[in-house]
Amino acid sequence: MTPNKIAQGAEASIYLENSSIIKERFVKRYRLPQIDEALRTFRTRREAKILQKLEAMNFPAPHLQEFSDTRMSIAMDFIPGPKVRDILLDTQQYAQIAEAIGKNLAKLHDAQIVHGDLTTSNMLLHEQSKELTFIDFGLSAFSDKVEDKAVDLFLLDRALQSTHFQIYPGIFQNVLESYQNTSAQAAEVLARFEKVKARGRNKK
Ligand SMILES: Nc1ncnc2c1ncn2[C@@H]1O[C@H](COP(=O)(O)OP(=O)(O)O)[C@@H](O)[C@H]1O
Ligand SMILES: [Mg+2]
């Protein structure tokens, strides 16, 4: 059976095979071969490791089935349901989703994990359970640093501002409120977030 390619990003192809998703990191010819191989191996292993950790803590993310260093691929459960990106482009009703995003992110950060690529294309809404599910952990890291968490929030802020400008800044304010209500370290992270933003302004 030929697997069905359902997405292709900058680094990986995504195939749907029965109810499994196969994410395969392809060769990037512009990189030096040794560096390319090392990066693909690192990101494949990292994504697998984070998915295992998330499952152990009951965090909504796909279940890891297997991973291969030679194919540079991981297999995980297919999450049925739309990307949050598409739902938000379709409706003005964002409060509930924003709340779920803030809560998930706070749980992730309190477990000392930063996502590294927080966009609404990396969040799916499970069509049965209606649970907000994060995906795409290839750029994630284990970190207890306030700075890393603040940068994660900053990237999310930017992503919402550019993709969901019709409902911005309302949506981000709701995310922050929910983050504050959930994370034990929210005050520190938000204070640092303000500094990260100020740094961004000074660079322009
Ligand atoms: N477990 C999954 N279940 C359903 N769809 C998925 C899953 N993993 C990835 N996808 C789909 O493939 C797209 C790209 O996957 P992603 O892991 O975000 O890779 P990339 O690094 O290319 O962005 C996602 O935006 C989503 O539409
Ligand atoms: Mg992605």
C-alpha cells in the first residue's frame, strides 16, 4: 500500500497510513551532509522523547508508536480533527480555544518543556473528545529557564498577531489569562515576557 502524503513542511513529509501518521525528515541538500544528518537525527529523537514524556504525564499530544533513526521517521496516532488555525479563521468565537491554549501551555511549561514552534497549525482540535492537542515537537526542549518560557509565549504572540489579526489582541489576552490561572510560575514568566517584547522593539 502506498502511504498517502497529507502534508509537507520545511523539514518533513507527513504520511497517513491507516490511522497512523508517519513524519519523515528528509535530506536538506543545502546543509553539509554531516550537519544535516546530525540535525535530523537530533530532531527526530527529540520529538519522540518529548511525545513519550507527554504521554506519561497525560498531556494531550499524539501517542508515539515508534521511531527510526535510519528512516529519520516517527510514527504516531492520527488525531482526527481540524487545525486550530482553520477554526479560528472561520469564527469570531475564540474564548474557549484561547483558554485551552493557555492551560495546555502552562502545563507544558510547568513540566519544564518549551514547545519551540507555537503556531495554530501545530494545534489540533480532536473531533470526538474536543480536546485541544499540541503537535510538532521537533523544536521542543526540556528547560526550566524563565527566559525560554517567555520566548515561547513571545512566539505564540507573534503567530497569533500575524495569522489571526482579526481577533488579536483579544485572543492573546485570553491565552495569557488562562496561563496565569494555571501556571505556578506565571508571574515570573510574564514579567520576563514583557522584557523579551521590549528587546524585540529595540532591535527594529
Ligand atoms: N498526529 C497527527 N494527527 C493529525 N494530523 C497531523 C499529525 N501530525 C501532523 N499532522 C498534520 O501534518 C501537518 C504538519 O505536521 P507537523 O508535525 O506540524 O510538521 P511540520 O514540521 O512540517 O510543520 C500538521 O499541521 C497537521 O495538519
Ligand atoms: Mg508544524
